Amino acid sequence: MRKLGTIPFLCSCAVVAGWFWQQSQGCERPLYYRIGEIDDRFDLNKREYRKIIQNAGNLWESALGQDLFVYDPAASFAINLVYDERQHATITSQELSRKMQQTEDSNQKIRDLHDYWQDLYQSRSETYEASLADFQKRIKAYNNAVEAGNSKGGVPQAEYDALTAERETLDRLREQLDAERAELEEITQTIQSLQDRSNKLVATYNRSAHTYNALYGVNTPFHKGEYDGESITIFQG
């Protein structure tokens, strides 16, 4: 089982210190306490929990300039740590929230990639369209020259060689344009694939958000600690 973080426990234990300060204003006698029951599901031993309580108490003692807590294993006042459905709900909601954040982060990375490929497509597409327009003009000019020469019964050798060289150039340009068009199609497929992945992540996030709001969206009154005169029981970290 994963060990719970100490910072949330500090917040919970500070409740004890805060309660004691409120009850003992005007009295310089500190609270002698012992560690009571600790639920095994917290994966926390008494020595570790005592350290957490001391750290929480130090926050108040530094601010107030007086001792609040004194550990005494024989003290009658006990501090208990109970794992109940509220603690389970807290951990479950935190885990769900963490997964939602991971989904959101993953989707943002995909959106960044999508934008990169979209920009690349736009740039390559503009270059392709310009090259295609130039190619079509040269094809038209070549065909007109060939038709004009044929109508005259032929052309001089120099013009024939020039037309032959132009035809070879146009063939190479056609192959280059075909390659560029194929590359644009691959980029389009990449963009669509990224869009599909993003859509799935958004759907996953929305389902998780719906679940989170249904289970944890409404805050209910919750007391981190309960006091009965002889002990205080902390329920939530």
C-alpha cells in the first residue's frame, strides 16, 4: 500500500493543536498526550505519526511562543488516526483527480503536436500549390510550342533540343509534385490520427469529470477531528 504524504497529515494534526489552543487560552499548561489507535491502512507507525504531530504542533508553538504538546506514553489523552469512508473518499477523489490531470496533460501534448503538423501542412501545401501552378503554366507553354511547331511541319534543331530538354524537366517536376502530394497526404493522415487521439482523451476526461462531479462535486460538512474529552480522533489526512 502506498504511504500517505505527511503534508496532508500536518494539516489534520494542526486541527488538534488549534483546538487545544482555543481551549487553553490563558492557561500555560501544555497538553500531555500519547499515540492511540492508528489504522493499519495508513501504513504509518506510531513513531512516524508522533513526528507528524510534533511538526504540526511546532507550527502553532512557533506562532504563539508557548509549548502546546508534550508527548507522554502514559498520558490519558490519546490521539487516534482512523481510516473510514471519508478517508477512502478523499484518497479516491485525489486519485481520480490525478488521472484527470494526466489525461489533460496528455491531451495538451497531442494538441501541441496537432498544431505543429497543421502548421507544417499549411506551409507545405502553400509551397505545393505554388509549384503546381508554375508547373501547369510551363506545361501549357510547352504544349503550345509543340502545337505551333507541328503546324509548321517541324521546328529547327535548336528549338527541338530546347523542347526536348523542357519536356525532361517537366517530367522531373511532375515526379517531384507527386512526391510532395504524397507527403501532404501522409501529413493529413497524421493530423487526423492526432485528432482522433485527442477526441478519445477528451471523451475520457469528460467521463471522469462526470464521475468526479457526481461523487465529489458537492462539498459536505466534514470534521477532520472529533473530541470526546479523553481523546481526539483524526479521520482525514
